[in-house]
Amino acid sequence: MHILGYFLNTSNDFEATLEELRVRRNIRNEKIIDKLMNLGFEISLEDILQEAHGESVGRLHIAAVMMKKGYSRSINEAFEIYLGDGKKAYFERDRLSPNEGIQLIKSVGGIPVLAHPRYLKQEDLEKIISGLKDIGLQGLEVYYSINRKEETKRYSRLAKKYALIATGGTDFHGLNKPDIDIGTGLGDFRIEYNIIEKMRLLL
């Protein structure tokens, strides 16, 4: 479950929480690399850091190194066989709970929004949205570049039912999703500006 935060006014406490999450992520990266080495791959943390070029290191960088070293034919294959959830070299990372994420965003004046609901259990979705609304959720990502029409219609109805702002996004992730362009998704995705105006009314 991904919770987005819009219009944040960051604070020292907020930044400290993010730093703690980065530390946890680094520990996870090291454990993934250990698993890959146990599988016989010659991959080091130094290789991954060099690939990241100073960015926050994640599985995408590990996948890129695997591809460059000939251990996978593509980024997607590295995830499908080794790095994706439950795969051979996957290691779960510590995350904030949805409640912690929402409260953290609200603590710095932000607007918490539930991202791409299509990836959650659809039979439980309304119960999930209702529960999140009770703890401070203010928006639902109704418009998503790979939604089917019936999905968008359903999420729009749920947003109206629970008085949530219907937001949208492409879920751009750079090389991890090479077919998704920032701002336009698969090429023709558009979000109306009045969504931003509606969110600003909540500030």
C-alpha cells in the first residue's frame, strides 16, 4: 500500500523519520546482495553504489547491475526471477504502517492520498478505504495511466462516497517502468489542473 503526501512543509522530525527509513533500506539492500552472492552472483555493494551515482539505492540499481553483468536480460527479468516480492533474492523491508504514513504526512500539513488502488485486494478495497478515511485519508488516486475504464469508474464512485478528492498520477519510476513517461504515462494520460485547486482548499 502506497500513501502519497502532497503539499508537505517538512520539519526536523519528518526528515529524521525519512533518514531512519533510508537506513532500514540500506540494511535491506545489503541482505539482498548477500542472497545474490549465495546464489553464486559476483555482485558487491560497491557495484550497486557506483550504479546509483549518489541516488538513494534500491532494487532498481541492483537489477541494473545484474543486467550489466549478464545475470539477467532485462530489468524486468531481474525482478521477475530474483528481486520481486517473494522471489529468490527478495528481502522484506521495514515500512511505516498506513496509519503511521498518514499521520506523518498530516504532521507536516500535507494531504495524504491512497495511490493506485488497483494493486490492493479489490474485494477488501471499500473496507480499506473506509478505515483509512477514519484515520485521516483525504484523497484517492482515481486516475491512473493503466487503469481500465471500469476501474476508474469504480474508484471515482468510492471517492465520492467517502468524500475523498479524486487525484491522479502516472506512477513514473524511471528505468523501472520504461514505458511510463512522467506526466503523460503511456503517452496520452492527462490530469485536470482543478484537482490541484481542490487539494489546496484543504490546506
